[in-house]
Amino acid sequence: MNNINKIASTTLAIGLAMASWNAQARDFRLGMITPPSHLWTQAAEAFAEDLAERSGGEHSVSVFPSQQLGNEAQMVQQMQAGSLDMAFLTIAEISNRIDDFGALYAPYLVDDVEHAARLLRSDVAGELLELMPAEIGLVGVGYGMSGMRQILSRGAIEAPEDLRGQRLRITPFEPIRDFYLAAGTAPMPLPLPDVYDALANGQVDAIDMDFEAIEALKFYDQAEHLLISNHMMFPMVGVVSGRVWRELSGEDRELIITTMNAHLDGVIDSVLEREPAQEAALRGLDITITEADERFFREAIAQWESTWRERAPALATLREAAAVLRVE
Ligand code: BEZ
């Protein structure tokens, strides 16, 4: 082989090696709606760092918080098209597309965050994730969560009648809308990043929220009455685009599943660890605290169940699993 041929074949070999290396190395984009300071976003950043390290620098993940890539509905569409690789999403948007996920929002399905964690780590909850690839073209890797839902309001809410006519901010999804409609409020769907301004400018009278966000995003500056009701859990899910998934090797899929799940599970552990202190901090503020339980929402729950028992057949199985896990 003369020198020119040698150089040509070496260049070809390098080119082929680069091409195959490039086909495997990826910079994944991961979208989410929570701000950089939120627990979920910190977990996504930690997952990104960990994946880069565990892949020996071959893969990287760029995290886009605060709805930079669009709201959750838009991110789901982007993942279906394959233009977004991954996301950490509330189950809200998934429940808008697969009714059975609405069952996870059944009022008083669980008693507290410990109970929620046990249910989300159960096989029954895991089986729901298996619906996602066929029904919406996403791979559900695992669950995280936020704290239990409470109601923060500008005026006092001390009895079920006080909810009537309240313009109450909800995360945009149907099971929660139905719950608050049944409770007599005028639910107003607003994504998390818009909530502070809506409270500040009087667009809403009350918000459905968890302790962490109430504390971290200082919603209590704009509304001085907290109804501690623990009426719903609030799961999160780590997802990967089905189109992107098909392009990945078995080894890369395994790496993503184990690495992402470790961080999603870490979110659940952090909520368990942090919620008592967050509740104590809110109780220590100069705001009015009222407590409510299932009896407070009795009529709304009955109405909600009559709709969702049929819409989400998984509800019966989840309630059975929750009952078993309640006594464990
Ligand atoms: C919300 O919509 O209330 C919410 C979304 C993500 C994390 C926490 C709360």
C-alpha cells in the first residue's frame, strides 16, 4: 500500500470509528416544570451528573427546568415526536391521557407521605407504568413524588361551605378538577410557575399545593390561611421518549433505568425526611391553620368516586393495595 492509500484508509478507519462512537454518545435533554431550587429539579441535576459519570463521560443530560421547553402537555408531545428525550413530570398530564392514572389522585387514597411512598413503591403502581409505552409512546421509568396536597387561601376556610365559589388554583388535570368542582369551588387550572403572580394579583382566592412549594416559593406571603387536609398524594414520574428508547442499546437502557430510578427514589426519601420540618415551619408562621380530614370532603369524595370508579378501573386495585399497606 503506498503512502497516499495508507493515509486514505487510516482516515476512513478513523471516520468509521468516529461515526459509530457518535451514534452511541448522546446529550439527552430533560425537561421539567419545577424551578431550579425545587427538590425535583435538584434530583434531575444529580441524575444528569450521575449518568455522565456512570457512562464514563459518553452520555450527558442537559436539564431544562421552569417550563423552558413548554408546559407538561407540550413536553409530552415533544417526547412523542422524539424531539425531547426525557422529562420528570407530574402524573397530572399522564392522567389526562390515560384515565387509569387518575386513580392515583383518589381523595384520601393514602393517609400521609409514608403511606404514599409505600403505594408508589408497590407492584400495583409499577404495573400502571407498563401502560405508558403502548398508550402514549413514553417509557415510564419510575415514580417520585411531592408532599400531600393542602389548601392555602386568602380568606379562612373552616367549613365545607367556605369552599363554595372560591376561585381555587389547581394543577391542570381532570381528577383534581372534578374533586374541586364537586366541592363547590370554581377550579382554575394554572401551572406551578404562574401561581405566585395569580395569588398576588387576586386572580385566584386559594391554591391547591404541598407544604414544600408553599414554603419554598413563599406562597404564604400572599395568602394567610392554611387548611391542612392531606387530601391527595402527588406522584411524579420519570419518563423517556419511546422513539428515543428504541434507538438505545440494551446496556444504555439499563443504565438509564437504574440511574434515574435511584434519583426518583431519592426524591421520595427526601419528601419523607423533609415534610415534618416543612409542616412545622408553616405552623410556626403568622398564618391561620385549620385541620380537615376525609369527613370534611365527604360529599365531594362520593361524587368524585361515582365518576372515577368507572373511568379508572385501576382505582379498585389501588384502593385494595392501599388498604393492605395502611396496616403494615
Ligand atoms: C403543582 O402543580 O402544584 C406542582 C407541580 C410540581 C411540583 C409541585 C407542585
